[in-house]
Amino acid sequence: MKKINSYSKLKVKIERKDAIVAVIGLGYVGLPYAIAFADAGFTVHGIDLNKDKIQSIQSGVSYILDVDSKKLKELVQKGKLFVRSDYNSITKADAVVVCVPTPLNKTRDPELSYIISAFHNIKERMRHAQLLVLSSTTYPGTTTELVLPVLKENNLVVGRDVFLAFSPERIDPGNAKYALSDIPKVVGGITPKCAELSSALFKHIVKEVIIVRNTTTAEMVKLLENTFRSINIAFVNELAMMCSRLGVNIWEVIRAASTKPYGFMPFYPGPGMGGHCIPVDPLYLSWKMKILNYRARFI
């Protein structure tokens, strides 16, 4: 009998929802992912080093605005969602989604220790036929330059024995119009098979998946989206100050400009750049350009 390879074995498990999914980092991205996969029929193991979060989930109490406590409690009681504060359940997982924080350090450079730590812990527990997906926002090249070398320390070959992809999160906390399932998912793999498995997994929780050429492209997609917002927020806030000095109503200007059917997208004045990503992500991009001896002057 012909031996089934890791790719085929894993693809079948994902398609049948027999795959066990582990989600590392149960914050505003990871917990909604865990809930979505569990609600879709997968058995999910959530991992977070914060024991207060673990206790809250086990009690069926959500600490995330977009996660309903009733749904959370239901999934825990049904045995579809398990949580713990160590990495031991990685050995059981067929797919691992990493959603750890990526802040800036004191010098406003990328702080990637959470990603590195997560993948070192994964490497120690890796086995054949596992899909690993990084979903934390980071600079273009992180998956190939930082994550892949860590996994290569293991004897398993990425793209043959295990599979590695990057898929940026697009969750907008508190957005009543667009739920997680409504927002298309972008994925890029180290190899085409890595991307295909990642796409097969996320198709269970979102309506559309877009596969891009590689992980670096997928990383760049996220930074384009958020840098675009950062620049336009800053721009419209400056215009608001200009209009104030000119005695012009900025809201009327925006309403009138919005009647143009092409080439314009309205942004509105506000208190500035808030949230987890917008103030941080452009600096990841400009930092990477600095490493490549290019100064991102406009950003």
C-alpha cells in the first residue's frame, strides 16, 4: 500500500474538520479565531501564558468585545475549546495559528521576541503533517528570515513534512458591520502546498481566501493596508486644521469631494491614530527599509 504523504494526510483532515487546531495568543485576534474554528466544528486548543485569561475562558467569561460569553461558554462545555498556559498541546495539533503581540521596543524598533519564543516552543514539539501559520503583524520578510531558520533546526522539511504560511489578521474590534467571516483572508506560503493548506483551513471560517505569491507578499499586504490608513488619517487631520484657519467647514468639503465616483475615498478628522495596529505598523515597514539602506521619507 502506498504511504500517504504529509500534505495529503493533512489536507484530508482539514477538509473533514478532523484536524485539531491550536491558537497561540488569545487576545483580540486569537480568541475570535479560536471561537470561529471551534464553532465551525474543529477541536481547538487555545494557548496563552496569561493565566487570568485562561481562567476567564474556562469560566465562560469573555474579555474580548467581539466574543460573546454565551458562545464561549457553550464551546468550552461541549469540549470543542480547551485552553492552557503552556505549549504541550502543540504535540496534538494538526494546525497551529500564531497570534502573539508584535509591539515596538523603547527605541521604536520591532519587538519580535514573542514570535521567536512561540516558534522555538513549537519547534520543540513539531511532528510530521502540521501546518503552522503566523498571523501576527510584522515586517516583510519575518517568516522567511526569522521563523523558517528556527524550524530548520528540526529535522522536518518545511514544504514536505511540515507547512509554513503567513496570513495577516484583519479583525476590526467593535465593527458591527464586518464580522470575522465577512473579511477576505490573505495567505502566502513558503511553498504552494503551504499556501494551499492554509487556504483550506481558513475557508472553514471566512467566505473568501486570497492566495498571494509568498509569505513576504502577504506580510506586505497588511502593512500596506494599515500604512494607507495611517497616512490618510494624518492627512485629513492636517486638512481639518487648514480648513479651520481658512474658515471652511471640513465636513462639507469631505461630503462634496465624496460625490466624485472615482479616485477618492473619504477619511474623517478625529483624535488621531488609535487601536493596536495603526500607530505601530508603518514603523515596522520603515524599519525594514532602513535595514535595506532605504529611507521611507514619506511614511
